[in-house]
Amino acid sequence: MELGIIGLPKSGKTTVFNALTIGKAEVAAYSTGREGPNVGVVKVPDSRLENLAAILKPERTIPAEVRYLDVGASPKGFGRREGIGGQFLAQLSKVDALIYVIRVFPDERIPHVEGSIEPERDAGILDLELAFSDLSIIERRLERIRVSLKAAKAAERELAIKEQSLLDRIKSALGDNVPLREQGLSEYECKAIQSFQFLTAKPLLLLFNIGEEQLGERQSLEERFRSRYRRPHSEVAVLCGKLEMELGQLSNNEAMAFRSSMELSQSGLDRAIRLSYGLLGLVSFFSIASDEVKAWTVSSGTTIQKAAGKIHSDMERGFIRAEVVGYDDLVKCGSIAEARHKGLIQLEGKNYVVQDGDVVTILFNI
């Protein structure tokens, strides 16, 4: 899973990146001219993996990973309703989901680029930037279709007209401020436009970045923003990026004690990952082989044969069957042997759909 972090200048997006990745990327209140993205790879916290390790006693336990991109310095014109292009667009088009960092914190030392703190306005600006980018791609494609239709054969003409009709409909909805993720496209239509990598089609997590002095208001602020922005394939959370970044530099025990004193139930990292999994429709399963237990992430609805390919392509190609036991059943039994004795380990064929928490052993032959 790869998530791209964007925001208006001076919104605290690199601070949030450091908070989510426990990183130490340079945080600048003023432009540094950086062009390349900050990249952070995070081990996904999952207590189930620790419990499985206690039962199975493997030599290694390997968590799943999330990759965060704090994209490079905003291009000239970003935030001025001019759309996104160049390297900035190339970076964003590859991610699985987007994270908006929207400034709520007041700080006179860091003037807001728009002159005032207005989260709703800033969210709207980011929406427009992504929509303009998609509209630009659509316009270029429609122009190519119009040219190709002049010499198209009957079969090619039919396909081109169908694509033209779909793009015109998407364009009209974007013009009415409806992002692709909310347009209710069919599975066929989603596949038809997949290669365009439209930005407004990507699931979206809006992170409202508050100041430490606003922590007492975080619940009411989140309720306010959630009622306004929680839509299909979108999620909302409030966090204090500066505080979370500082806590990330403490030991686990120190950070937990501080969060407890501030009545913060979980870290910003844990919450962002949980919300991201939900947005992307992801589930986790665990493989046990070669004396290691490893967590894997797949889309909900993935078959066991496809999931085996996530582990290794040979496993998918030579798949025979899988031994599957649910996490809860294995924990109750306390061992693989006891789960087998109670008949809780099932033999599943290639069409079995992986469930969240499945513990699997893949049997294959090349």
C-alpha cells in the first residue's frame, strides 16, 4: 500500500509525514526548493502477529508494510487552481490513495499562503487542483478520439464512441464538483479508465492538522469535519502533527504514558493505517512457512491462489491447495497441532476467498 501526502504550502504536511513514518525529514516553515519526495516505509502495527509469534515461536516475524510519499515541493501555481502536472503528477498518479493535510493550527510565525486559517476553503482548493488535472487529461484524450474518428473503421469507431461518451459523462460530473470516486462508475467503466490514473478516482483520507492548544477541541472538530467531508471512498481524521512527530521520537512506554495523560487512545500512525485499510478495502492474512510468520495485505475478495502469488509467483503458478485456519480459532487452540486435532484447519482450493486474519500454509508444486 502506497499513500501520497499532499497539502498547501505551510500546512504541515512534512511534519505529518514524519509523524506517520517516525521519520526525520527536514521540516521547513518556508520553501526549501526540494523537488524529490520524502519516502517512508512503515511496519504495520498488528497485535495478532505478536500473538501468533508467541504460539508458533518462529525464528522471524515480518509485519506488512505501508509506504508513504511526501511529494516534492509544490509546483509553481499549486493552490492557484491551475491543476497538477509534470513530476508532481507522476508521483501522485502511482499511489493507491491520497492524504490531504489541511491546516487548522494557528501560528503567527508561519503565515498561511491564503492569508487566513480556513480549512473548508483549503480542502476545496485541493479538490479543484485534482479535478483540473483530471479534466486536462480528459480533454487531451477526447481530442485524440475526435481526430481518430475521422479515419476509424466500424469496429474501432464503435469503441471510440463508447469511450468518448464515458469521458464526456465523467467530465460533466467533474465540472459539477463530483470527483470520480463519487460518480458511481460500474466495474467495467472503472477498468476502462484505469490506465488514466485519475487523481479524483483515488480513495482520500483528509487529515486536519491541529495545534497542541486545540487538543481539547479535537473531538468536536472531528465531528464537524466528518459531517462535512465523509463521503464514499473518503475518510476524515483530526491529529496534531507536531505532537505526533515529537512523540514518535520517544520510547514506546514514554509515548504511551504521554498519550494516556492526554487521553489520546492511539497514535496518529495506527489510526491513519486503520482508516487507509478501510478506504482501500484491504484485509490481512498470515503465512507460516520456513520458520517465519509474515503478514500480508490483499484486497477484500482476493482468492487464495492470487494471495499465494503475493508471497511468491511460483506459489500462484504451482498452487495445489492451502491449509487455512482462522486467527481466533488458532489462538483458542494454542497450537497448530490442537487446531488440526479439532478439525479447524481446512483444506481450501484455488477459488477460496481470503478472510481477514486467515493463517495459511500454501501447498504448491513447480
